[in-house]
Amino acid sequence: MAKKEIKTDLWVYELLKEAGLNLSAQGSDIVEINNALKTASKSGTGKVGFPEYCGVVNDFLIVIEDKADTAKHIQRDANGLISLDTTSVRDFAVNGALHYGKHLAAHTSYNKIIAIGVSGDEKRHKISPLFIDERGNDKELDDVETFTLFSAKNIAEYYVKNVLKEQTQDEKTTEEILKDAKALHEDLRNYGSIQDKDKPLIVSGILLALREMEHHNFAIDTLNGDNIKTDGQKIYEAIQANLDRAQVKPQVKKDKLLSQFLVIRDTKAINEKHPQLGKTPLKHYVEFIHSHIYQNIKRIHSAEDYLGRFYGEFMSYSGGDGQTLGIVLTPKHITELFCELADLKPDDSVFDPCCGTAGFLIAAMHHMLQQTENETQKRHIRQDQLHGIELQPYMFTIATTNMILRGDGKSNLEQEDFLKQNPAKLQLKGC
């Protein structure tokens, strides 16, 4: 059994290392914690007792007990509570973790303790966290697969979501986005009878036009339903100006994009005043997007995150999760995971042969940008290291707009058929 316990200890150590957690084994280099453990014996004799691992992450004290056999994961009493008798504490992972957690709550100044019982090995295991407050009250939390949620980056959000049972800021933002996306989707349908594939194009075009407000080159008040110079014409010209400002090249690429945005200029139903609205549907859409996106950017961490998530959630409403558009949206956490798995570095190049809305490329761009402070290298990442091919014209337009809205990176997107490309030519481009 001793060999199996050692194997489990080493596996747990590897999990901790993967999560970036630097916990101490069999003791602590923090004096207060180490002193408390001098009386933490599982037998209750008041002698020394050490958990497998313990340490501090931000203001949380984490303590871990492990067992090699999953049959020794947890023992409950007749009332369904975690047993704290000497035998259970000694022989079961969760029980031992709870014992140490309660002892440390009583003998240290830490008021947020996470005790984790682990059993098994890499192939078959259980990881069960508990939260213990400064009064020794404990709360069982859902099992996890790794220790990633307890890293310095994630533990505060984990606490808010799983212990306090409150929504995190990300979740609140997502709820707002979902609500706004649904409302806009319905307005596009009700006031314009817009086809599914055109809805994201109209939204992306308006987002580009609104960027021109910063340069005093576009104003919502000018959208007055004029029959000579329509609201769609004004928005189209603002889009054209923003593409020029974003330095979209070559000209053929810009022409392809502008041809997709003609739906804004040329769709009669959205350029005429609607009797219920008292204005054109286009002006209504512009006002909605302006007030629900641009005016709310200050409330969240970055404009890129908000715009992108609104954009993705909106498209998911078009045609039942976007699939009638040929859109299968990749969740943000998946694109970020793949960046981690690929271990992207700032000098890498990324190529997506069927880039869709450019979700993977955007995730890769931000992942690489976060790893460097060098402005020249950042510019090189945006201009030279991101490559994507998309066959469908409207998807290509959405991808390019998406990249502009997220902070550039549109330079090497091409509307082509990947299967007809010469691999050698792609490699010459840096793909």
C-alpha cells in the first residue's frame, strides 16, 4: 500500500504543478500554519499531524489529503455527514482533509479554507473539495477533475460561484448579452424581415460604422429616413471609411467586404420609416447596438470581450444555433483551451484553414499578445502571424469584421477554397 500511496502523492504533485500551485508537502514553510500543524494529529492526541499538501493561494488556505484507493475516498455516518471519528479521519481522503481544514480554521487566522480529498490515480480518480470558514463550518462542493480552478487566476471566481453561489461578473455579462442578442434578433425579424445569413452582416456593418463616431465621421442623429440619401447609404459610407481607416488591403479584399454590406444600403424595407417605430428600422438597430454595446464597454474588462461575445451569441440565434447559416460556433473556453494545449508563443504563426467567424484566430491573437510587452512584436503578431481561409463570402466578411473589432489581425484572411490551395504557396506566406 505504501508504494501505491507514494504513486498517488506524485500524481497529485503533477496535478498541482500543471495548475501552477506551489503547495508544501508534509508541512508548511508558513510559520503560522506549521505551528498549527504541530497539534493536528489525526488521532486527536494533540501531537503533530501533516496533510499531504498545504499552502496559501491569494487569501485562501488549501489543504489536501490523498488515498490510493477510490474506495477510501469518503466515509459518512448514519446521518449522511462526513465522519470525523479517528478511524475515518485516518483512513479516508475527504475525512482527513476535513479534519485538517477544521483544525487550521481553529488555530490560524485564515477564514477561507479549501480542503480537498483526492483518491485514485490518473486513470480513475475522485477530487472532492470542501469549503471551511473561520468558525469551522464546512460546505461540500462539486467534484472537480483538476486543480486548475484553485489557481491564483481562478480561485476568486471559483469562490464567488461555488461558495457564495453568486453570479460571477462574466456570467452577469453573458446574461446581459443573451438578453440583448435575443431582443435584437427579434427586431431584425419583426421590422425588416431580414434573412438569417444577412442578420450578422447588418450587425457587423453597424458596429464598424459606429467606430467612425470617434472620428466625428458618423452620427446617429443624421439617420432621418431621407429618401435621397438613405440611412443605409450613410451607414455604408461610414463602413467604407472605417475599412479605409483599418487599412484593409488589398483593394480586392475591401471590395469583397463592401459588396456584402450592400444589404444595408440596398434593402428597401429597413431604409423606410416604420409606422410602429416612427423611424427606419436601421436607425432603431443602430440605436440599440450603440446603447447596449458601446455605452456598456466600461462595465467589463475589455471592449474586445464584450463585442465578441455579443456577436457570437447573436449569431447563435440566427437559424437555431447558427447552423442554418453554416455557422457552428466554437465556445470561447474551447478556443482558449486549444491555445493552452498548443502552448502558443509570441513568435508562433497560426493558420486556420476553415476559419469561420475567426474565433480560433482571435483567441490565438490575444493569447500571444498577452505574452509580450514589445509593441513591435505585437504589431508583427497582428499583421504577419495570423492566417485564415474561409470559402463563404458572408462568413469571410463576418470573420474580417470580427478581427477588426477585436483589435485587428485581419491582414492575412482570404476568401478562398482551402482544398484548392497549393501547400507550398501557403508556406511561403508564413502559414
